[in-house]
Amino acid sequence: MTIMPAYEIYFRCEDCKREHTIHTKIHLNQGPDRKQSLAEFFVGRLMPPQASSLQGHKAFCLKTGRQFKLDKDEQILLVPPSPRPLPPSQLPLIPESN
């Protein structure tokens, strides 16, 4: 079984001109290796249902307090997962200096 990476979903807020998370992730077999909008990443390709379902999702601006619907693929951002740090039990041992 192949594990698909989970991409964080952010949006470009037209009110405050910042990016905010919508606290949602989607899994994609092949997603972007850097932050990209749905419009940028899926240009000329079929958008999978988990990505297209983000349209119409409600978003909230943390600065202005306004709530609105996401209606443009240009404002919905895919953010690739960051590498996870190793748990302490799997960290390489550092040799002691004498």
C-alpha cells in the first residue's frame, strides 16, 4: 500500500492580502513540491475530486474576521508536507569526545 502525502490547504485572502490555513488537508499521489495554487498546479490536467471539492469551502480571515466562500482556484493553495523530524529513538548517536 502506497502512502499518499497530505497537502495542507491555505488560501490567499483578498481582504488582508495574507495567506491563511483552512485547517484541511487533502491526499494526492503527485502534488507540488512547493506551495502552488490549484490553478497553477493543475493547469492542463484533470483536477482530482478532493481538490475540486475545495471550491465553495468557507474560509475565515483571521485579521478582519470576515468569512467568505472560496470560489477561485487561484486563491486556493496546496502546501506540501514538511519533512517530519525523527523521533528521539531514531536519531543518530553523536560520538562522545574525549
